[in-house]
Amino acid sequence: MGLTRRDFIKAGAATGAALLVARPSSVFGATGPQAFPTSRTSRLFPGSGTFVAHSDLHNHTLLSDGATTPQQAFDLMRSVQLDAAALTDHAVLGKIVGHACGSGDCTKFVGINEASWEEMAKVADANLADGSFVAMRGFEWTTGTIGHVNVWFSELWTDSMVNLAQSPKGIKELLAILPSPGPELSAQVAPVLDELPESATMSLFYEWLKSEPDRPVLGGGSDALAGFNHPNEYGNFEAFRVVPELVERMVSCEVLNMDRDFLFWGMDKGESSPINACLNAGWRVGMLGVSDEHFDKWGPNRARGGLWVRELTRAGVREAMEQRRMFATFEPGLRLDAAANGVQMGQPVPHTSGPVRFQLDLDRGPSWHGRTLRLQVLRPGETKPVIAHEQDVRLPTPSEPVIEVTVPVDIDDGTWALLRVTDPAQPADPWAPAAFKGAGRAIAYASPFFFVPGSSGVRTEVQGASAAQGAGTLAATGGD
């Protein structure tokens, strides 16, 4: 499956040491990013008051198993033209043993503690510049067998040990990704641990998310938003068991992480597509792209996201996430927006049966105009998405109509649709099923459309579908 998280972590200590002694200019090059040659305004909804903020909401530092200080991480992310960035170091054992953990390998295993949680807040606040750069604090709730969940905007934090989400098998998996002698110990204890029952559960963590921060003893995260991370890598979140009270606040699922496409992650090992499973279970999540960086490789060949924000503030980022106005891509500076029957991606679409008009606004500047990519309309399947429609498309100039296809959709066949853009000229991921190999490598994903019973038929009131792009400048990133 390409480079694994274990490959990255093995080199972590050396990279971290080099960064700590390097001058800032040698770490991230010239000060200040260059402008993207792409408008930030949607051609589908130019009057909506939203614009693209390029984001990376999942990252690690020396406070857990990363290789940079929090300040270096923000410096690096800002230098690659990100507008919104979050530190989300691992939360594993810190609530119990964090006070006894100093740094180094101990921190890699234990994760954040109360002191590092406060440090993240101070560094994020120091780097926050409304209208220019949104710096955020969060944490990655981390288990060995259930999965990892990002939590943003919470006053408090929790960890998987307090929530009884670590099992003996989970300890084996955690040891395996640590520096030596972690992998050797994991191999030694595996025969015993593999025979023990799986005792981990997400129930107490979900209860924490539902609870008020002032709940006695354990507190709560009812002020938070959350999202599923790299699904199928360390578990599938109890088969994506739905908690109805949290459907509105579980806002994302990572479809692109590091340099990997998670639409089919694990299918080569007999697992179901995690994105298909998540949406079929009933979670109403947007598609998120993140670098999940543990070193200093922000920029090219790393996934990132796009948020359609009304203002470049933490409140603006939160509102866009709540509304699922997000997309995932491997391409810095790419702009993507999509509509189904005139409704923006990530939203409920009134529709029962009949044709649905899908429109795609995709641009990466003049060098991409005329480029041929492939558009797939994906619908629910049993173990993987069904390709409801697929065609090669030519990327338009700003004066040409946006990309548009009409596809029959029956709500009885499933309640969601997902637009995927690929490059057939690039090789597909080795874990992709045969039916998807010819489409090549993913370029970007729009957030899904969620069909609800209602009037059918194609609406045409999408604003300015063939209008010229608008403009709006952000001081920190350049570009109009």
C-alpha cells in the first residue's frame, strides 16, 4: 500500500533533531508563499459569499510522534500556502500517565498530556491571524484496533485509555509503530495477545462527545466537531456504528491522507471500501484531505483540503465544516465545487427518482485549462461504490461552461452520490479494484450529496454556471 506510517516514524527521531537545530530559513525556505493562479470564488455559487480556504486539519508535532515543534509546524504549513491548519497530536495514555512522561519516545507512546494540550492552545493562538491564517488546536483520539478520530474546537480533551478503547490487541498495534524496541516487543507478545478477546469499544468516547464540558470528573466534548481518520488502517470504527445524536457533529471522513487514496484502502486484504461503508451506515460526512504529517513534508505530493468559508476565522472554518462545504485533493491551489440539481455538495438534495444534473467547477489555473481528466459519479454498493457514470472531461477556461453530466438516480438504490476526479494518465493505486484501475490516480473528491425524499427533476438556478470567476485576495497566501 505504498509508504506506511511505520516507514515514516522509523526516521522520526533523526528528522526531528535536524529540524530543532536548523534555522527557520533552512527549514521552510523563502518567507511567504507565492500566489496560486486560481480564483477562490465558485463559478456555481458566486453570490454565496463563500471563498476557498486551503486547509490541512490533521498534523503531528514533537508533542506526540511528530518531528517538529508546534511553531515549526505552523511555519511550514503557512509557507506552503495553507490558509487553515490544525495541530492534532495523538491522545493515547496521557490522562493517566502523562504527568510522568517527559519527552522523546515516552511522548511518542503516551501522546499529549495536560501541559502539551495547553501548549498547543498557546501556539495556535499566537499564530492565529483572522483574515490571513487560521491556526487551530485539536487532538487525535488514537486506538490500535478501532480507529483514530480527530476532534476540533473542544475546550477539553480525552484519550482512548480513559474511554476503555484500548484492548490487548491495540497495545500490540501501538507497539508495532513505535521506534525500536517497540516492533520487536510487539512481535514477541503478539501470539498471546491475539488469543485474547477484543474488549475495546467506542461507547465511552461517543458519550464524551455528547457530554457537556462541565460534566463532573470526565468532562465532555459537546462543543467539538469530529471526523474519522484514515479509515480501515487501524480499524473501521466498529463497522461505522452510527450514533444518531452525533451525526451532525461527525463532519468528515478522510478520503485522502498523506499520499494515499482511502476509497479502497484495505480492499486488497478482503475488507469493504471504508468510504462506501461509512456513507452506507448513515454518517453524513464531508470528504477531507489531510497530510497527517509526522515530519516536514508539507506541500507537493501531500493531500490537503479545501473549505468554502464565509470568513477566514475559526468560526468561519467551523461553519464550513458543519455544512460539509469541503473537498479533498492532492493538488495545492486546486479549486473544486459541485452541485446536484442546484444544491451544493455536502447538502441534502430533495430527490426521489429520475435524472440528476451534476455540475463540477474545477480549476487549477491556466496550465490546467484544456487538460483531460476523468469524472466518476459513484453510488452506494455492497462492498465498494458503484460507478453510476464515468467519462473523460476537458477542464474549461473561466469563460467556458462548467463540466456537467446528467445521471439517473433512484433513492431506492441508495441515498448518496459522490463525485471523484482522476487522471487516467497516472497509475491507479495498487489496492484499487480492477473496475477502477483504468481511471488512474485520484486528483480530488467533492463532498457527497445526500438524497432525501422530495420532488424530482433538474433545477437550473445554479448561479453563474458559465460566468467569469470572481476575485478576493487573502494577504497571507496571495492569489485572487
